[in-house]
Amino acid sequence: MSGGAAGARKGEGVYNVVVVGAGTAGLVTAAGTAGLGGRVALVERDRMGGDCLNTGCVPSKALIASARAAHVTRHGSRWGLRDREPDFAFEDVMDRVRERRAALAPNDSQERFEALGVDVFRGAARFVSPHEVAVGDVRLRGAHVVIATGSRAVLPPVEGLAEARPYTNETIFDELRARPDGLLILGGGPIGCELGQAFARLGVRVTIVEMSERILEKEDPDVADVVRRALEADGVRLILGGKARRVKRLAGRVQMEISHAAGDVALQAEALLVAAGRAPNLEGLALEAAGVSFTHKGVTVDRHLRTSRRHIWAVGDVTGGPQFTHVADHHARVVVRNILFPRLLSSVDTSVLPWCTFTAPEVGRVGMSAGEAVKAGVEHDVWIQPLAEVDRAVVEGESEGFAKVVTEKGGDRILGAAVVAERGGDLVHEVVVAMKGGLGLKDLSGTIHAYPTFAEAARRAADRYQKSRLTPRARALFSWLYRRARRA
Ligand SMILES: Cc1cc2nc3c(=O)[nH]c(=O)nc-3n(C[C@H](O)[C@H](O)[C@H](O)COP(=O)(O)OP(=O)(O)OC[C@H]3O[C@@H](n4cnc5c(N)ncnc54)[C@H](O)[C@@H]3O)c2cc1C
């Protein structure tokens, strides 16, 4: 019998919701619907947990944690200790990555979801009609279907690249065991920078090849520049403005030919990682059979996450929007509500959307950057507080970076922020809450912050705004008041 609300056998009868894909978006949809008493089928063709658990956030952050420990050991003298080359086996670090992942895997497991009352089916799903999805010989019928098939790494059209069998995020955490003699990374976006720095800190000679003139292209240049300096200090070689032309596999090594304004180069390394963009997983779903519209960017959805068929929804990376686990989670919650209350449709609200690039220092971001404000023609002010003037950062020896807050011109309404700092991804949430709650820089400045903390960075950026409001006229008035008080 199904663990769901109705009495039908597993796979038989009608499900309230058939969910395709058991990554964050699919799991949250399935758990939310089952928790409210709905009958749910969940289909997964690969590992439960999707990208985040298996090949994305979790293994990458586990790797970064080991890299950080190696870095601290190597630079002990910054804290009055001795610099020592960390003594470790690369294989142990990669084992730990998988072991940390295994520690979290039970949360997303088939057993857990079955215990929640969800019918789990393993295999690739494809539409056979608007209300039916086939998994092998089983046909699942759903009043609603939720497409949560995620995205995958794209190999750019470079001659010989596919044949060279490069690593992507889908393979590197499982297949890379011994320390490679050199790692080439194609792509200087968040994934390339996070992994490049981590592997460099773990003793790998890393070269990142990036087509544009700077890394982290979506960030303001001053933000990306702090990360660039940090990567270079960790020994990462950056080839910016370099376009990969051809890749060849030579006995145990990979060679990449790159064209560059300063002259073409050919680089060799034992391993190659491609982190050069993502594409939605649509192939094999037979969306035509259901009449669902899509583009190369993903399934087309409205603000309620409805596709071109009213009873079919799409959530997470496959919609082609911002590709983050917390967005997948938000989408799923919206769809669970919308399926239950079709007359009271909720909309996606990513007006205050934080994210983080987990380099060291981290880049915690929310809302508009200064560059985006310029592009959108939004008049704005920028308030920057360098960490070099934040006492806690100075005593910790972590004073590279800054808090940068973008406000509407002449006012204190916050449009966005970047916190480039150790744990910047955590620190930015003060600004996230302020934006969500409609608080401005005056409120941040007027809030007592514990001393000495990194969190003072955002408050001191807010103080800068407050000081800017002290006009020469007001200052003259205050001086007069002080003079009068001295005479009294
Ligand atoms: C290296 C890396 C690091 C990242 N780090 C972060 C981070 O730190 N923070 C963050 O917020 N985000 C991070 N992300 C992004 C995050 O992983 C994704 O945004 C998130 O996993 C999207 O969830 P999803 O459910 O939409 O898709 P996925 O997690 O991709 O899940 C989709 C699932 O659908 C399955 N599927 C596909 N097609 C079918 C089919 N036809 N039938 C059955 N099953 C199917 C897939 O096998 C997969 O399990 C990272 C991504 C990468 C690659």
C-alpha cells in the first residue's frame, strides 16, 4: 500500500502530486505536500539529494573547510605560531569530503521520504501525457506534476574538450582521489574560484582560465579584486581574457591551448575541471507530450511557477532563474501552497535574495550591486567600511575586505550590499533582515553591536551615512550650542 493519504497501492491510482527530481526543489515539494496529507510520488534517476548534497554545496564546502585548516597551518606566523607546511594525505581530505556528505545524506534518503509517506520511484521519468509520467514500466498519474530536474555542468564548444573527459562538479568529488600534478580550471565564476582556491590551498598547482577580463564577473570590480588578490596569494595562476581553443589528452596529462591578447599559450596539467556554466535538465523528459513550453534556459514559468499547463509546475534550477539551494527551497514552498490553495496563488519573491561565493574571504551578497544600479539607471550612494578599520578583523589578522552598502540617492533605504570578509556569507544577513524588514542605514547605525565583532563592519558603513548627513550648517549650529554651554 502507498504510504500516502489514499489507500491505493504504490504506483496505482491518482497522486495529488508527481514530483520529478529529488534534489532540494523536489524533496521540499514532496515533504511539504506529504506533510500536509497529500499523496505524493517522487521520481529520481540518480542519487537522492541532487546537486546540493552530492555534487554541489555540501562536498564543495567540506573541501573548503579542509583547505582553510591547511591554510591556517601554512601561515601560522600570522597568529604568532610557526609557519608549517601542513602534513596530510590528499586522499584523506577527499575521503573526508565524502564522509561529511554521507553524514548529511540520511536527511534526503529514500528511507526518510518513505517514512514521511512519499512513494519513491528510482529511474528516469518522462511525460507520456499531460497527467502521466512513465518511469520504466510504471505509469504515474498525477493531478499535478512538479518538474524539479535541476541543471548540469555545460562543456563549452571547445575542440577536443569532451574527448578529454574533463572533471565537472558531477565527477570531481567522487573520482578525484590522489593529488593531481596540476589542475586546469575552465571558468572563473563562483564554482571555479571556490574550488580553485581550495585545491591550491591543498597543495595543487591550479590555473584558472577565464574568458572575461576578470573573475566573478557578476560582482563589482572592487569586490572581485579582493578575491583575485586572495587567490593569487594562495598560488592560483589566473589567465584572464583567455579563450580555450583546443584540448588534447596526452599520456596521463591534458593540454589546453588558449588564445590570449598577449600571445597564445599551451598549458598542461594532470587534471582539467570545467566550471563554465550550467544548462537545465530537460532532455528525456518529453515535455512535448505534456505541452509544456521551454527554452534553452529552462522550463518557462510565470511568477506562481506555473508552466504553460496549469497543473504542471517547475521549481529550482530547471526554471533557469538564480541557481541556489535556497531559491529551490523557496520555489518548492510556493508550489506546495499553490497546489493546495489554487485560488490564492502565491508568487515567487526574490526581491531580497542573499547568496554567497565561498572563497576566502567570502563574498556575501544581497540585492543590487553598485554596478547593477548604474546599469539599471538607479541613482544611488555607496557606503564602504574597510575591514582594516574594524577592530576584530585587525586582531584576527583577517582585515582584507570590506562591507559595501548601496542605498537610494540621498536616503538610507538599502538597495543591496556586499560583505567581502571571512564569513561574509553569514555577516550579510544583518543587511538581509534590514532590507526585508524595511529598515534603513539609520536603523543599522542606531543598533548596538557587540564589540569587537566583524558585524560592526555593516554598522560602521551605516555610521558613514549618518556622518554624511552632518551639513556644515548643522555643524556650525552645534558649535554655537557648545560655545554657549561653556559660557553658562
Ligand atoms: C559546485 C557547486 C556548488 C554549489 N554551491 C552552492 C552553495 O554553496 N549554495 C547554494 O545555495 N547553491 C549552491 N549550488 C547550487 C545548488 O546546488 C543548486 O541550485 C540546487 O542543487 C538546485 O536544486 P534543484 O532541486 O533545482 O536541482 P538538483 O539538485 O540538480 O536536483 C535535480 C534532480 O533531478 C534529477 N533528475 C533530472 N532529470 C530527471 C528525470 N528525467 N527523471 C528523474 N530524475 C531526474 C537529478 O538526478 C537530480 O537529482 C552549487 C552548485 C554547484 C554545481
